[in-house]
Amino acid sequence: MTDSTMTEQPTINLENTTEATPNVMDALGQVMSALTRLIDSIPSWAGMSIAVIAATLFGLLFGLRLSRGRTPNGAPAPDEATPASLALPAPETPSFKNYQVFLESKGLAAKERDAHMRAFSERYRKMRKNLRDLVLGNLELEPQVEQVNDALDAGDFDRVYAFLTRIGNKEFSYGQEKRNAALKHLLAAAIAKSIVGDLQMLRLDSSTAADNYRQAVDALPPYQEDLHAEYLNKYGTASYQAGQHLAAISAFGKALKILQKRFGKNHPDAATAMNNLALLHYSRGNYEAAEPLYKRALVIDEQALGIDHTGVATDLNNLALLYKKKGDLEGAEPLLKRAIKIKEKNFDPGHPSLVTGLQNYASLLRAMERNEEADEFERRATMLPPSRTGVATE
């Protein structure tokens, strides 16, 4: 780059100055020339007065030219000033003075003190703003907030600490009392709404029941995790029966997360929630989502309840019906046979759960075109329990 190129890159202020200077000087020259001709044609006493006026005008014009590159009070031009975000606090402010004395008492180096003063300037501004925005629950404490402002401006940091600690402690105690009272009200509301939901379920109004269960869930305090899971399951069941399947899936999913967090991922209650969620997916034809949930619930119940528990029989039945729906009849058969054996160990003939199991297996056998076997299991499904047989023969 040549020297001539460098001289063609003036700064913004100089560029404005070089454009204005020739115009100002030409104007001054014209004024002085006119004044000279006028002086020659008037008496000497009047000439002196005119000369004084000319000098005054010249000074005013020259001062205007100089003021273009300066800010008021002799401060540097804006492009030369220190950015506001880096400016140091005003040294005459008592709060800043006292903080500076505090920093000096800590034996900090000048550079470190400078950094702390800049940080204090920003923090001071935010503290003032926060105090303006402070809305107290206990209105009796409002005068103390004004005292905090005065103490902060005065740099009396010990008084600021004392006042705000007192305000914080009193507001905390006041808030705790109000919160505890509010939580009691919310818990009572949740229980009442849940009972209304139970009543509406008995009256076969699942839609209204679901709405009340939802309100019960919303009202529950956060620490009531067990009730949260219980009410979510009720909400999911009522929503399912009301045909609101998406709401039911969401409720069962939330209940499952709470139970897994509360009791662990291998708890029987978690397995029940998995069965509920799987049933929703099954009813919507989403077998890929339902199958792993049914399988996981079966494993959990086998380990937690034992392989011959009736809950395991329910899991086996659910998974078998899923396989049948998918067309996997061979996969469903051993599951249903095992479920029947468990139920026969735990229930008398004629028990509803055993009857359902026998009927499910008979239906599967007919689908496999094993009709004679199906007839046998259907006959067994019609057998009455001993007590009912005795009553019938009397």
C-alpha cells in the first residue's frame, strides 16, 4: 500500500472537518473584506467600534468550528470515550467509596481492585432494581425495604445485611405457614375429587369420573407420590373407558415413571402399570409397543411374586392374547396352558378368572381347528364350584 493511499483514509471526524473548513474560511474572508471597505469610509471613532464587533464575530465562528469535535464540558468525542459498560463507578458516591475502602483493607492489588469496582457497579445497579421489584407478602415490612435502600446508598453494608436477613427470615416463616395451609387445602381437594370420581365410576359415568380424577391429580401436593400414582391410574382407567385413549396412555405412562422412581423398576406395582399401558397400546392395535411391556411385566412378576402367582397367570394370559391377535397361535398356546395350570392351583372350579382362562384357551384351540379339545375346555368352563353345586342340588 502506498503513502498516497493511506492519506486517502481519514477518520469520520476529520472527514467532516475537512469539508467544513474551506467554507468557514471563505466566509470569514468575505466578512473581513467588507468590513475593511466600510472602515475606510467612516470616521475613526466608528471604525474602532466596528473592529471590536468583527473580532467578536471571528471568535464565535472559530469556536463553533472547534466545538464540532468535542462533547460538552470538554469531554472526548463519543468515538474516543470509554465504553459505558467498562466505566468505573462514580467515586463521589458513598456506597462506592466505602466499597473501595473495603477492597483496600483486603490488601488487593490496584488492578484487582479495579476489576472488583467494575463488578460492584453492575451488582449495585441490579441490587437497586431488585429492591424496587421486591413485593412483600407481609406489608408491615415495607418500611424496612426503604431503610435497606438508604443503607445501600450510604454504603452501610452491615445494615443492608441486617435488614435483608430480618426481612428474609420473616418472609420465609410467613411463607412456610401459608404454604403448609395451602397444601392442606389442596390435599383435601384432591381426596374429595378422587371420591367423586370413584362414585361416578360406580354410576358408569366414566367421562365425568375421568375429569374429577384429573382435577385430583392436579390438586395433589408434589410430595404425595403414592397418591399421584394411584390417582393417575384411576384417571387412566376412567379415560380408557370413556374412549379417551391418548389421555389414558399419558396418565399410565406418568404413573409408571412415578412407581419406578418410588419403588424401583422391578416392583410389582411397576409391572401393573406396564400391563395397563400395554393394554392401551393393544386396544389401539399398536402391538409392537404393547409386546415389550407385557414381556417385561411377566418377568418382574415371576421374580417378585413367584412363578405360580395368580398375577403371573394374568401376565401370561395378556401376552397370549396379543400373540393370538398377531396370528402367532403356536406362540400363544403354551402361555395359555401355563396360565390355566396356575389358576387351577389357586382357584376352585367356577371361579371367574379360571373360567375366563378356560374360555380363552378353547377359543385358541378352535382357531387352530382342534375342535374336540376345544369342546372339553368349554365344558370345564361351565363347571360350578362345590359350594354352588351343593346349593343347586338341595
